[in-house]
Amino acid sequence: MKKRLLIALAILISFILILNGCQSDQKQAAKIQKIMEKSVVFENDFAANQAELNELRNDARLIYTELINLDINDKDSLNQKIEKGYTYTKKQQQLVEEAEENFKKAYTTSSRIEKHIRKIKDEDQKNQATKLLTIMNERKKLIDSFFEKYLENLKLQNTFYQHFKDENINLQSLNEQIIEINKRTEEMGEIIQKFNHYTKQYMKAGKDYDQMN
């Protein structure tokens, strides 16, 4: 009888420990969800910045193409295009800085889940939440690189426009700048493609974690 009582007591203690672990995990999951909901607000602002930047980039690309194909002796047309070009680079710079700030807020907010992940008892849930955190960090690295290259490219474009305004246009120098701008633009495209891929993984990882709770 005493032996059975001890076994029953051991089972009861194990059940209480499991129950406490489940309750603790649910508590952490609720906190993680709350943090991610706050982060989504900034993510949405960032996405809106990106959409606007994409439109501006397309407009700027048209000006850039038209400028290359213009007669260099047609000063009036050149100056009009150059001024438009300057306007687009200025607007893009403002939006890049705004997008950078919004992503920083989203990342800083979502990074707070790390302390809650450490408290998760269930290994599967902890692994899934850790995966979410890892993907989030990869996105941060990629977007930081994108912003850096974007701002560098805008500086190159301004230098390009300035050279067009010079009385003695150096065609070789212009060609070199065109090659460099195109190269940077291509690199930016590759980075944002990878970033978008990680964003899809990030959303899936978050959804998978939610479904575990």
C-alpha cells in the first residue's frame, strides 16, 4: 500500500511539473505574441516605405535612361532632366532613412522575444522560436547591407548628374560612372531578393510557432 502511495505521489508530482511547464510555456508564448504584434506595426510602415521607394526608383531610372540618350549639346533638356534627377535622389534618401528607422524599430522590438525564448521548457517550441529569431537576425544583416549600398548609389547618381552639368563633359568618366551605378543597382537587387526570401521564411516560422501554442 505504501509503495503504491509513493508511486502515485511520484506520478502526481511529475504531472504537476509537466503542467507547470506547459503553463510557463503558454505564458512565454503570450508574451512573444504580444511583442511580435507590436513589431508588425513597424514592419508595415517599413513595407510602405519600400513600396514608395520602388516607385521612386522606377521614376529615377527613367530619368537616368533619358539623360544617357540625350544629345549632350541640348543643355536645356539636360538641365531639366538633371534637376528631376536631383529631386528623385533627395526623395529617395529621405525614404531610405525613414525605412531604415522603421526597420530598426521593428527589429529592436522583436529582439525582445529572446529573453522569453530562453524560458521555454518544451524543446520543439524553443527550437521553433529560436528559428524565428535566427531568421530575424539574417534579415537585419541583409537590409543593413541594402541600405548602405542604396545610400552609396544615391551619392554616385548625384556625382553623375553633376558631371553632366559640367561645361567640359568627360565621356569616359561618365561611362565609368554608368557602369558603377548599374553594378551597384544589380547588387541591391540581389540583396533585396534574398531579404524577401527570408521575409517569407520569417512569416512562416512565426506562423508555425503560433500553431504550436
